[in-house]
Amino acid sequence: MRSLALPQFLLACGLLAACGTARSGRRAWPGTWAMQLDGLERQGATDALVDSPYGLLVIEATRTVQGLERFPTRELVLRLHARGKLCFAYLNVGQAERYRPYWTKKWRAPDGETGAHGRPAFLLALDPDGWAGNYPVAYWDPAWRACVLSLVDAALDDGFDGVYLDWVLGFEHPPVVAAARAAGVDPANEMVDLIRAVRQRGRARQRGFRVVAQNGAPLATARPALLSVVDAISQESIWYGGTAGAKWRDSDAGDRATPATGDWSTETLVQQLRTARDAGLPVLTIDYALAASHAASVKKKSRALGFTPFVSRSPLDRLPYGAR
């Protein structure tokens, strides 16, 4: 991995200071975006991000991964800013991840066989899609909120322009719904409230700090108040999906067609996203495709709807081949 030499680093800082007002204000959303959540520590990975054609990059806040605490996240963000790019930190608000710094030796994962909760008790279940080390949580628990806000603080310390919130859809997950019922709370309202707290925390320290809700369209439909506490909606697999744990070149890393109609379908998701778009929110789409024809079709359809598309493969461990 290449690191900035001191003169380059100072130049990046100077450029960042020069454009600080634009970044902290209401800078227009870029017309292109991309996401990479793994493999940032590989040689050349950060250079590929800096040299990429994308105006917005969503990346793993790598310094908050156990064992990678010394990763130069802030340096990378500075380099991206020097190229005029926005940079958002990925943050899972609906699941605990055992590789984060908040996960201590006293924590225990939920039992997938018996269904017993983990320790702390807000750890409810195993990830339903098969992502190892991820556990849906009772996100209304004050102790979990403290974990989330600590990661928001880390993103702010590293200079990110905003956060990209995953597992917003957790409000529909059956173990979460059951735990919410037992606690006497509404899981949809509690998710909106948590996202509001994230945004307030960010904007208390950085004017213009932005929040994107991944797979937020169903929550916005159930609770329109979400549209007032986020700055954009993102949606996965509108046309094509991939499987958890797949490798980049695996046949199941993409091209799995989303049903055309039904509760979770292209038709339903597009309808929900149109509502967010018509409310004035940017809409980002992310689909997973191996076939070039599928990628081209997705981009054309997304743009025709006024959305901003990105097509990759489900591992999200590198930038996809081909620009934009």
C-alpha cells in the first residue's frame, strides 16, 4: 500500500482546507458513485479509489476493524477530497459486527440452534443472509446506540463527509420484531429515531454531514418521517442480486434476477424509490451483475428513473471493471 509522502500529504491538507466550505455546505450530489467494503488494505487498492472516476465513494471505515486500527483512513479520505470526491463511511446500524472495537471478550454471539440471545442481551440472532460475524440487534437499546454513535465519532474524526447506514431494513426482521414487541416499542419508529440521532450527532460537529439509508425504501414507505432525517436513499438488488460469502469471480456473486412483481420485487422497489425521488431525495441504486449486458441494462434503467446507479459484485472487495 502506498502512503502519502509528507509534501503530498501537506498538499492534500491544503487542498482540503481550500474546498472545506464547499464540502461542509450543500455541495451537489455527484452523478456517479461506488462502494468498496473489503480489501482496502491490499496493495494498490487505495490508489484505485483515488484514481477512480466516481464522484462519491462509500468505503469501509477500516480503522474501526479489529487488527486494522493503524490503517491510514484519514489519509485516504484526504486524498479523495483532494481529487474533489465525497467520501462516506459504511456503518451497520442494525447489526453488531464481531470485528468492531466495541466487541469485547465479554460479548457472546447468539445461539443459532436454540435461538437464545447473546451477551449483551441486545444481540438477538444470526444474520439471515449468511454473513459471518453479523448479528441483528435490538437497536433501541441505549448501550447499542452508544456503540453506533462511537463509530459516527470515529468517522467524523477521520474526515468523512457522511455515513452510509446498512441494515435499516432490520425493522422488518422477525427476531427484531419479536424483541420490539416484548419491549413495548415500535421497531420502525425506533429505527427512524436511531437514524435521527446519527444525523444529529454528525451535524453537531460538521455542518452538512450527510446520512444515506441503505435499503431504506421500505422504511420510508412505512414511516415517511424517515425522509426528513436522511439525505439520500440507497437500494440494493432492484434488478440483480448476489449471495453472501461469494468470491468476486463466483457465479453467484451477481446476476440473480430480482422478482418482477410481489412484496420484494423490482416493481415494488421502484415504486417506493419514486416516492423518495419525488420528495427531493437523491436515490442511489446498487445491483450485482457479472454479465456486462446486465450491468449496462441496469445502469440505463436506473438513470431513466432519475436514480444514480452503481453495479458491482456482492463481495464489494474491489472496484468493478470498467468506468462508471
